[in-house]
Amino acid sequence: MQAMTYHELRKLAKASPEGGTALRLAILGDSATQQLAVALRGMGTARGFHLQVFDADYDQMDAQTVDPQSPLYAFAPDYVLIFPCVEKLLMRFRSTPPEARALFAESECHRYCVLFERIAHYSKAKLLFVDFPACPDGVFGNGALRTAESFPYQRQLLNAKLSEKMCNDYPNVYPVALSEIQVQLGRERFFDARMWHLAKLALRTEVLPLFASAVMDVIQSLRGQIKKCVVLDLDNTLWGGVIGDDGLEGIELGELGAGPAFIALQHWLKNLRERGVLLAVCSKNNADTAAEVFEKHPDMVLRMSDIAMFVANWDDKASNIRHIQQTLNIGMDSIVFLDDNPFERHLVESVLPAVTVPDLPDDPAMVLPYLQSLCLFEAAGCSDEDRVRTQRYQAQISRAAAEQSFDSYEAYLASLDMRAVVAPFAPFYTARIAQLTQRSNQFNLRTVRYTEGEIAAIAADDRYITRYMTLSDRFGEHGLVSVVILEKRPNALFIDTWLMSCRVLRRGAEQYLFDRVVEAALDAGFDTLIGEYLPTAKNAMVADFYAQCGMTPLGNGLFTLDCRRHHPHSTTISAAEA
């Protein structure tokens, strides 16, 4: 996982990527951004994208966004990177009258909110906003952070105000933390005053690969390309020593030996779990012996309730990871495997190349800083659904075990006592619905990505009929599992979006929801329903879905249904109150 250099990115930027996903990115900045554009094109190629970059002229943020006929809007970007540099911010602060400086952050926040709204008015692009890194001005020294009229105080306040605005008012704007890169490199490696004054370059060349990588991390998370699961070794990974040899009292945890480093790693992993990343165990151990640490060791931060799937046996780890992946029903490329043993890491890398396998440092104290530096767990947002994801998967494993006790699959489904709520979009679910559109790849008929702002706008628009579906059974709640967006057209109702969580497939949920969609069409006065399948690299499983539901193929991925002739499917799902 060696970071790329700017020279390497420049070479990649000149290449013509074949077969990569086409994306259009515009850069708006108030400093010179030509080198950043090159780095982004190169990083796009490295990540498998054919990235077309529109680099606006120097300091053209207002000029490009005010005019609806500007080259920016003619470019029709998928993403707009807004990069205001902190040096220009400092220049504006210095030109502000002293008596108005305490209100500088408020004024600047308003300035950028107007910019967000202006772009959203003329474009459907998602906006990526770069925060303001440190830029000490030396006027107040250490006292700056207790002086409202100082620049460091106002810069920090501005970052906080913009973050709050992105959380509450502008869900279509996503932060890019340039300040974190400055912390990683230090101010001296980050900024060159001579190049700023000569060429208005706000960043040293060595910053650009990290910056481009951060931008692509955000874009990929918005496209649902995220890490969903950390598969963990145990001995010398979560604790020091070997539990089978050293016993419960002999392993290093808490204050013993390297214990504090392992505790810090466990706290970080628990935070990931609370954010929605699944944790699984893959250990060469006796299961009872390994589980005892989670159940009885007083210094363990992680407990069995934090682990979505626990596999401890003497089989090879590649086979066990494949079993974990199939049971959890997630993509192999969404897995990160942590193991202190180079042999095990090499085995998994060789057999399962899609799995991310960090080359962990030998020193336990360096493992967590190293993992944090990799930025593997980018998140476009976090919903309430994320926080209970582990429990959902644990219940799913219990369901799989229960299935084995029935003579037929139909009898098993009948025993689940499944209950569904199908209802129009509600504000409570906006974040989760947007998240599903961004993450769902397999059961997704058209793979259209929407932001929270766009979902809220669709829900309020009379041109659309919306439905979400939640599902529960005797083992617990599945939560929100499916989303349908129906667009009203002159003579038909068009299925703009249909996606479903793969964890509830083959239970009749998709057929049950299809019947509710037909009912919604008839209730709205539409006799004709039109569906479309747009193939991607990951959604082949739904290529025949509409045909299996009784729709007639029209060619070119289109299907039609006369809703008056539809016969409802037979399922074991009953309706629950919303």
C-alpha cells in the first residue's frame, strides 16, 4: 500500500484508461489547481476510473457558478470539488476591519452556503468541499485560540460552522479533510511560501497524491465502494501472546506488556463497529478457548456482542474468509483482513486478491497509527441503521442455523412470522434510503445513486411515487431493506429505482413488494408499469427479475406490465403497521 508519487500520477494521467467507469469532476479553486487536476486524473486511472477533469481558471469560483451558461455547467460534472485555500482566507481576514473580525467566520460561512445553493440550482453534481488547514499568523501567539478577533480562532470556527451546515442543511455537500493531510505531513512539507507568492500554488507537490487519494476516497464511498467488514486474527493481533499456550491470565492486555497498544486498537475497532462496519473473527484456535477471552477477560474492549461472525478452527484462513464472506453476503472487495502473521497475509492475498490485506508493522504500538493512515473506512454518512448492523447480521446467522432444522424451505419461511411495512418515504429514513442507493450494487435494477438532499426532494415531488420496505421476523428486525422510486410519465409509471438488501432475498420480500408497487400504480391511475434493467459489473443477479415477476420484455433492457392483469404472488409475509 505504498503511496504513489506525483510523478507516477502524472504518467497515469497521460494514459488512456480502457474499460474504466467514466466520471466527470470539476475543480473550482481560488489558487492554482493545474497540478491538482493532473494528480486527480492519474489517481482516477489508478482506481479504475476514466476521470474527465474540468479545471476552472484561477480564482473563478464565483464567475463559473453565477452564469448558467458557464463552461462549468456545460461540462455537466458528476462531482464538483470546491477548494478554497487558507492563504486566500487569511488575505480576506486581514482586509476585514478590526471591529468586524469577530463575525468573520459567520460571513465566510454564508459566502460558501450561497455557493452551495447556486451550484445546486444549476447542476445535479455532488459537491466536495475542502476544509481549511492550519495557517498560524503569529499575531496573538498561543492566545489566538481565546481571542475571537484572531485568525486561528475564526478559521477553526469557520470549519465547525461549515461542518454543521453540511450535517444539517446541505446533505449534498461532502467534506474533504485537507487539514488531516497537513497533520500527517506537517506544515513545512505541506506549504511552500515561495511557490505561493510566485505561482499561487497552495500545496507542495508531495501533498497532491494524498489530496487526490482523499478526493477519490470520498467519490468511491458515494458510489458504494466501501469497506464493510474487518476480519480479525486474534493471537498477537487483538492481544499479545497465544491464548492456547499462555492462558487467560498470560496474554498481554490492559497494562501488561504491549497491552495498551492492543487496547487502543480494540477501542478503534469498536468505534468502527458502532459506525456500521462489521467485525468478524478468523482465528486458528479452538473455538471455546478463543471465545473465553471475549467472555471473561476483564480488560477486553471487544465482546462477543461486537462480533458479527466468529470462526475459530484449524482450517486455512482463505477458506474461512470465503465462508465468512458467503455467510454475511458481502463482496470480497469490501473485506479488510488483519493478521500479524506474514504467512497468513500472503496466503489470503494470493488466494483472495480482492480482499484488502494491510502489511501490519511488527511493533503493536505502530499498528493502529498505520491502519489510521490508510484511510480504508471512508464514510459518506452514518445512519441509525449502521449502528445496529452487527445485531442484524447476528440475527441473520441465527436464521441460517434455524433453517437447517426444517424439512423444506417453505416450512422454514412460514415459521419466521415475517412482517413488512411498505410506505412512502419518510424523513426519518432519508439518510438510510440515500445510503442504500449509494451502496447497493447487486440487487439494483438501474444503479442510480442519490444523495440525502435528492431523496428529500424526490419525496416532496408530486412527479414521483415512493416506497420503502422494512421487514421483521421472530429473530428480530431487518430494518429498511428495499427502496422503490416510481416516476410518473404521460402514459405509464416508470420504475426509476428498485434496490433491495441481499440479506432478505429468497424470502418472498421482492415479490411481496412488487405486488405493492402494482397496487400503487393502480391507485395512482396507471394501468401500465415500465421497468428497466441497466447491467453493471455486479447486478447480473437481477437481469431476469422483471420477467420473473410477470413483466413482458420490450428489448434494450425494458419491460412492461399491464397492471390490471397482474396476479399477486403467494408469500408468507404479512403486513405490519407503519
